[in-house]
Amino acid sequence: MTVQYEDIEVVFVPTLGYYEHMKSFKNTLQKGSVRYVVFKEKDTFFAVALEFNVVVEGASQIEAIVLLNEAIVGYLGSARKSKLRPHVLNQTVDSEYEKMWESAQASDVKRSNTRSTKSPYVLSSGKFNLAFA
């Protein structure tokens, strides 16, 4: 890319490090996955797309999941339309949500029959495949 500024012509040339950095992203505009967690706090259900930092709320667990799916499709569609760089699809995850997701995944492995009644408590978690969004 070349930019003319008064009498100076500036040429930007991406370095090899730039391309290597781009390869390191888990999610791209074409493929990847986003982790999600659904939890209840008091009487409200929340669903979070971890790598997108998108949070929705619903009156039920199913409504929260549907709203999150719509938000993910809209978010990804906007990123594709604007041809944004992959960092918007690979954001730093809030530590509270990361802990919830890890805890829920560990519970799924154990298949514990006991459910926490402490608010907030996780109802479900998993991954959405971005190729289908």
C-alpha cells in the first residue's frame, strides 16, 4: 500500500511476521469455532460467545441459545461484509466466562448428577462451528 503525504511517498510492506501472526488465529472469516456458555443468574438466562465477547439474555435457556446463535451469525456476517481482520473473531476471553466454560467442560466429562444451585450456575456449554454461520 502506498500513501502520498505532501512531498513524501510512504510504502507499507507487510513483513513475514505479519503473515505468520495472521496464521496464528484460531478463527478466520471462513472457518473456526466459538465456545459458548449458558448460565442462569437469579431469574435471567445468559448466553455468551466467549471469543466474540458477545452476551445475550433471554427469558429461558432456549431463548438465550437462539438469541446467541442469531448474534453470532450477525456478528460474523458483519465481519465478513466489512472484511475485518481476524482479531475481532479471536478476542481475549473474560476470565469469569473462561472459568465457567472450563468448569462446565470438566463437569461434562465427569457426568456429575449433582447440579449447583449457587447463582450463577452453568446450564450448558459447547462450541459453535463458524463454517455453518
